Amino acid sequence: MSTPFGRSRTPVNAYRMVGVETGVVTGSPHQLVAMLFEGFMDSVAQARGALAQGHLEAKGKAIGRAVRIIEEGLKAGLDVQGGGQLAVDLRDLYDYVTLRLTQANLRNDAKLLEECRALIEPLQSAWVSIGPQVAEARK
């Protein structure tokens, strides 16, 4: 059985998925974006590990999951029309990361995977750091 973004339900993943599914149902918009960033980082790490072990099918699946998180999650949530220059810049960054992930997949290139991780990590850190302010504003 598969789950969102293609992760299979093994006994090990089943418990984790309960937490993810609960977070999706009960999470605030801020928490949902944080989950997307976490899922992206997890997918890139899985791709790097699979590549290092020569598991090319697993590498491809993990990269595909990372691309879907960028395209169907992070990028799809942008309001490019009303979001100003920041939204445009994020869209362009997400397009670039998608391109580099695709190249990493085609070339089996761990350095490109690291580049993608390094590009998204500051966004993830900034997003997590504003969590307390967002929670306070929702009260």
C-alpha cells in the first residue's frame, strides 16, 4: 500500500505515517508547510543514501518524491499574482531546484542533491523559526 508522496507502508513506516496523517488533518497552514520542508529534506537524504549504496530505483523514487513535494506542495501554495517579488523569487528557486533534482537523478550526482538540500535548508530554518510568532498571532 502506498501513502502520500509514494512512501510504502512497512511496519516501520506505519507508526510514522499515523503522525504525518494526523498532522495533515490537524495542522495549521504553517505546520503543513513545515511538514513539506521536512518531507523534502527526508526525501533528499533517502536519495543520497540510496545513491551511495547503488540502489538506483530507490534513489529515483526518493528524488521523484522530492520533486513532487516542491511542485505539488511548496510551489503550488505560492500566490505569484498577489505575493509580490518574494513569491516570484520562491517560484524561480523551486523551478531551479526541480531542474537540479532531475539532473541529479539522470546523472546519479550526489553533489547536485547536496546543492538542492543546501538551497532549501535556509528556507526551512527560517520557516521553523517563525513558528512561535505564527502560533502567537493565531491566538
